[in-house]
Amino acid sequence: MNDNVFEINNVSRAFGQVTAVDGLTLSLRKGEVTGFLGTNGAGKTTTIKMLIGLIRPTSGTVRLFGRDPVESSVRARIGYMPEMAYYYPFLNVRELLAFYGGVCGMDGKSVKSRTDELLEAVGLVDAAKRPLKTYSKGMLQRAGIAQALLNDPDLLILDEPFTGLDPLARIHFRELIKKLREKGKSIFFSSHELGETELLCDSVAIMKKGHCIYHGPVDRLAGDGGGNLERLFLDVLEKGGVQ
Amino acid sequence: MNGRIRRIGALVKLSLLELWRRNDMFALLVLALVLLVPLSMARPFGATGATRYFDEAALLLVWGYSLFISLGVGGRLFTSEFANRTVYPLLAKPVSRGELLLGKYLGAVAAAWSALAFFYALWAVSSALRGGECLSVCFFQAFVLHALFAALAVAAALCGSFLFTPSASTTLLAILFPAMFFFGRRLPEYAENVSGALRWLVDAFYWVAPHVEFFDMRQRLVHGWGGVEPGVFLAVVGYGVAYSAVLLLFTGILFNRKRL
Amino acid sequence: MRKLIPYGAIALVAVFAMSLAKVPPAQMPQAVSGGGFLSVLLGDAKKDISGAMIKEADSYFHGGVDMDCHHLHGHADHGSQHDEHGHDCRCEHCAHEHMKCDGAHDKGSFDPWRWINERVRAPEIERHLEGERTIELMPWFWAAVKADPHNVEAWGTAWYVASHMMHDDALALRIAVDGWRQNAGSMAMACVVGRAYRAKGTLDQKHSEAMFRKAVELGRNKEKLEGNDLFSFYEALGYLAEYAENENDMRALEMLLREAKRVEPDHPTTKLIESKLRESRK
């Protein structure tokens, strides 16, 4: 039985003359946490968009739990947090979660209990009744994490989750990710925060100009990079790949 | 099926909350009071008892408001989602683009209708207080047709938001709708006074443009003409539903092809 | 502080508007023949707006039907919806009793949009406003004279509606006097006031006579009398002749006859005064 939560097979995506992703092959095993790294414009966001079915690849296949992510029902098993979304300013976080819960087809009771749990987990209980327009950037990020986790997804896809989080919030978030991993959830996140990525991930994939130039476990770093992820990252980008 | 209804219901509720929390409604209500209260107290030549002018003014104001609300709500539906990047977490949920479009549209229509019901209720109460008859067949027909107008305006604004920038779309529709409202039925007269390509253009416009004047039953309400024949009523309802459906279909195609 | 900005803006606009009203009309870019804030604001458009208000009053009188008699619409369907005059009353252009729906403009092809418009926007039967219900016309006349205080037609029609339809002589007189105040150089307006003082509820022959004399005096000062002025001149002479006849004042009748002959010797009113004089001499 295929243990992969997602599989990206020789996928390319072009926008006119520009090839954002070129021949990418990547997969994520169940229960794994993978960091998705790369410079700006490397193709990370395009890859994530193909993964959640927002756009179709020009060539190759993308499979989410063995199915095409464009099928809406398969997305019931994923949670996605975009980079810096400005959620509906006229709602408070409870209403936001109630809305997303409804969109996920959850009933009111489940939404309520899940909301209480998540607000506690992301530290927004005290601000629950305030409209989102009064939230800081970090608080909006936490609301975004909460909505991504609302339907208890098997796969969590996060785009720059650490943006705007203060040190305390980062620690809380790290603990949250660890708990999710212990529950057997798979997590795939893109980030520029190499330190956080190194602490959380089982493996990293590094993109450069639409190609995945490195994909390997983090615990191999001592051999590959001779040290830490930052050194590996710079090495990989300069050399264009690792043997 | 339950899941689909829940998904669409959640989207509808979002639009309703947005309209009633944006303070637009309250601003419009205050403006209405500022305009209509002095008007209701007017004593032309010191005489009292005239009411039709007030009904006409009030209903014209309601039409203006409903256009403003419909174009505003419809135009903002996806524009704000794209601008605030909330379309991404939405589409990452188990909801198809078609459901999202339908749910957002129905939400906007529900929002526009709630505002319309509010203003019509106010007008009915005001008419009743002045001794007029309000809850008649004509009133019901007028409300239903006006509601269809709002649905069509929302569909047009939604479609326009995918074709043009928000301000361009709103401006175009804010010109087109009143122009058709007041002059649409006179287009054949204008066509007769021009020739050549211009005549062809006017004729084509006459056939294709949304004839929003069909939904206008103000004169019937103000002057007590009574309701329209059932066949005519159904014809106008059919026109409104069909036109809105075509606009929605076209919007669906645009949405599916939109690069996200 | 920021919350006060909208109120400050409103106050600024209000101050600007009030100061605009105080600017002498001659200094305004558009030609303005009268004072008043509305006149200054509307400029040349006041006549058009005033005219539009009269048209609306006319529409109200006909039960809300647009009485544009320019018969450009074709009639695709005469159907069976004819009133007692034999007119197709579904067509908004036929609803008036003066129009005949003879199919002369039938274009032949069916226009569904016109079919719908003719049925949504036209009443089954045309209804004129009558009696007390004609009060509904007053706001439009009022708006007409507010937009253009020199619209004598509006004042006159308002008076007529108040006097002959609403049978409210006091209101009619009020309207006439207000109109005269705004149009002291108008012969037609003078006659309106004169007639207002003839009504049963506000009968005052002295004032009535004075107003008709005023009309004649205004006519005397005009270089040439034509159109409405000519009509008003002879109307005033006719009423003055009636008053003189009632009082057996031959001298007054002779003076009136001289006035009448001076302008149009063959005018019916001239002939009428002549016959009154003849009768009085018998």
C-alpha cells in the first residue's frame, strides 16, 4: 500500500514564457514533516498551489492521497494556511472558524468543540470576541493556523507559517507541530526560517529555478552539509545540487 | 447533499454578516431619514394631504439604494477575496469553484434582498400610517420583481468584477443600469432617428442589454393601478432568472479560467 | 480628531452653499433672472426643471401615465383591452382619450421587450384625478414654482386646480397672491389673482377689480400685445366690463371700450363691451 500522502511526478508548470516549475518530483510519506525551502521565485508557492488543486500542472501528475487534488472531496483531508491572508475583518475568530467549518461541511456542534480546542492551542482565547480587523499580523497568522487545523486534516500544508510570529508564538507553534506529528499527521511547509525548519523537520526539499535540487532527511546533514541546515542550503544553492 | 447545503449556507451567511456589519446600511438609512423626513413634512402652498409624491420619492430612493447595495455587494464578492488572499484557504477546502461561486452569489443576493425587505417594510409601514393600502397583490409583485432586479444587478456586478477592475466595473454598471431604467424602453425611438452602423449598434444594444425597467412597478404602486397580469409577471420573472443565470454561467467560465 | 473631519467637511459645504446664495446674481457665471438660493444653484436649468415638474403633474393628473403624445411606438397588439372610447389602453401612448389606436404604426415584427413594457408600465384603464385627490398635483406645482418662481403657467395651473378641482378657494387665493408677489409684472398673474377674488369663498370685488385694472395698466405699457399678454388684456377688460355693467357705470364702460378698440377693434371682447354699452344705454 502506498504510504505517500502526496506524490508529485515530473511536474512542470509554465506561465506563458516563464517556467515556474520544471520536472519536479517530490513526495511526502505519512507522518513525515518536510520543510520546503528555496529562494524567492524558486517555484515553492506554485508547487503548493498545484498540490491543493488551485492550478493544474502543464505536464506531469499531482496526486493527493492517490487522487487528483482538483477533486474537491479529497481536500477534506488537508488543511492549508496561505502566506499572510487578511481574513474577513468584520468577523471575529470564532465566526471565522464557524464559517470555515461550514465550508468543510462540519456540523455546528463539531465546529464549536473544535473551535474551543484550537483557540486554546493557538493562544487566541482572550481575543476570541474581537473583530479580526483589530488583530496584529501574528494574531492573524495564528487564526490562519487554527482554520487550517479545523477539520483535523491528515495533511497540513503551510506557506510561511512563521511570518509575523513573535518568539513566544514560535515556541507554541513548534510545540503544536510536534504534537501533530505525534498524532501521525503529515506536515509540509515552506519557509525562509532555516533554524525553525531544522528543529521541526524530518526532511527538507530545496527548490531553485523551478527544480528540486535537494531532497533528503535532515539527520543526514552532519554528513552532507558538515554542520547545519544554513550551510547546506547555501552549499546546495551554489553548487546547484548535492551528490 | 447535506454537506453541500452546509457549504453553501456558510457562504451565504458570510455575505449577510458582511452587509449588515459594514455600516453601509445604517449610513443609507440615515441618509434616507435626512431626505425623506423633511419631504414628508412638506406643505406645498400650505396644503396637506398629498402622499403620492412622497411614495414616489421614497420608492425611487429604495431603487437607488438597492442598486448601490447590489452593485457594491456583488462587486466585492471576489475582489476582496483575491485582494485579501482569502480565496486560497477557501479553495483549499472541500468546496468546488462552482459551489463557491454559487454560494457567494446566493449570499450576496440574500444580503441585497434583506436590505430590500427592510426598506420595503419601512415604506409599507409609512404608507399604512398615512392611510394607504400597502399589502396588496401589486405590492407583492413589485417586491418580487425588485428582488429579481437586485439578483440581476448582483450577477452583473459579479461578472463585471472578473472582467474589469472594481472601479471600472462599478462605474460602467452604475451608468448602464440607470440609463436602461429610465431610457431603455425608448431605444427603438432613438434607433429610428439614426442610420447605418450606429442604428445597428443601438438595435443590438436594445436586444442584449439588461432591460431593468421591466422590474419597475413604482407607478403601479404609487398610482394604485393594481398588479400586472400573471402572464406578464411570469414573463418578467423568467427574464430576470434567465439573464442572471447567463451572467452566472459566464462568470463561472471566467472563474475557472482565472489564474490563481 | 479624525472623527471630526467628516463633520468639518459637511460644515464647510454648508458654509459654501450659504455664501453662494449671498453672491449677487450678476456675478454668477450663468444668467440668472431672479434671486433665491435655488435659482442661483440651478441657473439656466431652472426652467427645464420647472417644466419637468409641470409635466410630472400632468402625468399625475392622468393617473401616472406618461402623456408624451409623440406616437413613435408601434402597436403590435391591439388585443381586446379597449376602454369605452375604443382605445387600446395597454399602450401607454394610447391611454389618453385624445389618441386613437389605429395601428398605423404597426411595425409587423413582434418585439417582446415592448410587449412587456407596455403591460408593466401602463394601467388597464386610464384614471383622471378628481376632486380632493387632485391635492396630489400640488407638490409638483410647488416644486415647479420653487425651481422657477417666474413660471406663471405653473402658478396659474396650481390656482386652477385648487379653485376648480379641489374647490378650496382659500388655498387658491393663497397661491394666486404668492404668484403675484413673485411676478408683479405679469398680466396673466394679475388676472389669476383677479379671478381668485371672484371665487365664492374669497369674494372681494374691490380687490378683484383692482387686479384686473393692474393687468390692463401693464398691457397699456407694453409696446405690442400678443399671445398670452393679449389674451390676459382682453380677459381683464371683459371682467372689468362686467363689473361696470353691474354698477351701471357708463363712463367706465366707455373707457374700457376705448382701450379695447385701441388694440384690436374686432376682438370678441371688444364686441362684447360694445354690446354691454349698448344695453346699458337702453
